[in-house]
Amino acid sequence: MEWNEILVPAWRGEANTDIAEIMRLSETEGVISFAGGFPGADMFRLPEVSEVGARILAENGAAALQYGPTAGFSALREYLADRMRARFGVAISPAEVTITSGALQGLDLICRVLLEPGDVVISEAPSYVGALQTIIAYGARVEEIPTDEEGMQVDLLAERLAALSTSARRPKFIYTVPTFQNPSGATLSSARRRLLVDLAAAYGVPLVEDSAYAELRFAGSEVPTLKSLDKSGAVLFLGTFSKILSPGLRLGWVVAPETFTAKLIAVKQTSDQCSSSLSQLLALECGRRGIIERQVKASCALLKERAAAMSAGLKRHFPAGTHWVEPQGGFFTWVTLPDAPGLDTARLLKQAVAEEKVAYVAGRSFYAHGQGANQLRLSFSYPSPADIEEGTKRLGRFFQQALAAGA
Ligand SMILES: Cc1ncc(COP(=O)(O)O)c(C=O)c1O
């Protein structure tokens, strides 16, 4: 069977396995992994969650084990509308909320509704590997806007939008992770947020706000969500329980205008019909009982410690001339090594795992067009401070040697 001949163009050639590789590395015995964007195992509130789970099965077991509505349980949509108001200053109705099987499915549904092969999507660069892979899988072309320590350089976006608006390549949407970005850790400044939302409205281009880490602030002060600044209905908001409760539940949500929500629900019917009923009931009850709020608070304290350990380790062990952004929240530190000919963090990854038993994600995964050879993402959310010290020591030594050997 000649499979390659019948595949759609986006899936011909080598499949991108970056995410699967991150998952695999994170499971390898004895390796200190800075690879996965995983909550620390000590962040889960297992005794409280098990009690809630047992109660749901005892009292509402038939619903928990049954299919549910495609849009998600009404009670959960109502809870999320209330939470969006309380937490993010966003006034929405439950009818604007679609429950999804993770934020990534939310993005996938948006892509299915909006994208045809050859379409243009704008994203900050670097950007979340899962989002890039999803967008590219629909045959779309990613136009990248560079970032700095304040996130996407929105003045450059303005120029790009102006240029694209006079061509036939009007972008279908802009994708951004404005707060504690994956991978850079950077947070978009308030001034840039206002400008970004105004640009989306002025050019009539939807703005997908991925808020995966937005609640996990351990330093600095709050910034408004893009959705809370949105007067024109251009912002599609992606939320997830993955980083505030559990990624194993595979549960997220999309907030969108009702007419667009109807389309998302229609495509979700043909994707998985509905998200897990058990997960939805569990997340709802954990929210109602304050378990999520307690987890967020405790996670922020742990993340603060781990980010400090990461920063100290980088200072102590990494080659002179290494640069990184100090995050104010979230899971990630983005590292730029001194630029040296031949240095390629993607090529060196296997060797780092084999020789030093330490894993990271290579910079190249976070760009649509192959940049990032001297960059890497280090996740500090999962390892203990002691492992972060040991891991940065091993990795620092490894890159010192690679640079000395001419990489
Ligand atoms: C920026 C960003 N968006 C979305 C996701 C995926 O979230 P979910 O587990 O809800 O699909 C991740 C997970 O790492 C992420 O980093």
C-alpha cells in the first residue's frame, strides 16, 4: 500500500513528533526532565480530588459514565462564565462557552472552522509547538511576528497587517499566548494588549487568546486579558483546566460569540461528540469547593521557588553570554545560548539525554520556519529545586563543552 501517495499534503513526508518526543523524554527513568509543560506531581490535591471523585460516582455515577451534551454540561458552562467574570473581568453568558477536550482541541476546532490550505495565520515567534503543529496540519502558512521581553512586538504586527490587507492573503486569525508565554515566559505589556485588540478589530481579524498559564502568577502585577479589552467580539478565548487542576482530565473551554460557538459545537460533534462527562463533573465540583483556587495558590508558591532555582542554576552553571527572560509566572524559562557556528540544540538533545541524563525542548520546535538553533525551553514546573540545581549543572557543563568543541 503506497500510503504516502494518498495522504493530504500537510501529512506527506516526515511527521513532526516534537510533542510525542517531549512526552517520551519526560517518562524516561533517571532523566531530570525540563522538557514537559507538566504541573508538578506535588501540585495535585489528590486526597480532596479523590473524595470528590468518589462522591460523584456514588451520587451521580450514571451521568458521569454517560455521554453528555456536545457543548458541555450547562452547570459547567455557567460556572465558567461566572469564573471568567470573577477571575478575568470578562462579562459573558454561558451560551458563549464551549467545553472542549483540552485547550488544544479548542484551537483545533477553531482551525477546522476557519482554515483552508494556503491560508495565512499570524503567530508570535517563538510560539507553542502544539499550536503551530495544529495550524500547519490544516495546510495554513504561519507568518511570524518577533517577540521581545514584553511579548509580541505589536508595532511589527501593525506593519504586517497593513501589508497583508492590500494583498489577497488576509490572515484568518492571530494566535497568541499573551501571559507567561510558552515557550518564552514573557508577558505582553498592558499597552501592547490594548494595541493588539484594537488592531484585530480594525482589520477584522480574529484574535485567539490562549490563556493556559494566565492564573499562575508568582511575581509582578496583573494585566488585563485580551478578552476583557475586546469590544468588537474579535477575541476567541482558550481556557484550560490542565495547569490549574489536572491535564489528565483533558478539559478546556473556548469563549466565542454565540454565532461562532454554534459552529464550534457543530464541528465538535464530528470530532469527539462530547468531552468526558466524568472529567466535567469532577472539574465543576473541584471548582465549587474551592479546590482549584487552593491548588492555584499553592502551585504559584511552588512555581516561584522553582523559577528562582532555575534562575540561580542558569546564572551559576551556564556559559557566559547566555540570556534568558525571568518569568513572572507560568512554567517556562527560555534560554538563548551564545550564538556559535554549528551550535544546534535540536541535534544535541539526544546526546544531552544519553550523556548527562537531562532533557529540554530544542528551540527549533517553537518556530514555524526552523529558527532557534541556539535556543531551548526549560520547564521548571515539575522538578524539585534540588533537581533543578543538579539538572542545570549537568546541562550547563554539557553546553560549555559543546561550545568549546565548536558544537
Ligand atoms: C500555551 C498552551 N496552550 C495550550 C496547551 C494545551 O492545553 P490542554 O492540555 O488544555 O490541551 C498547552 C499545553 O502545554 C500550552 O502550553
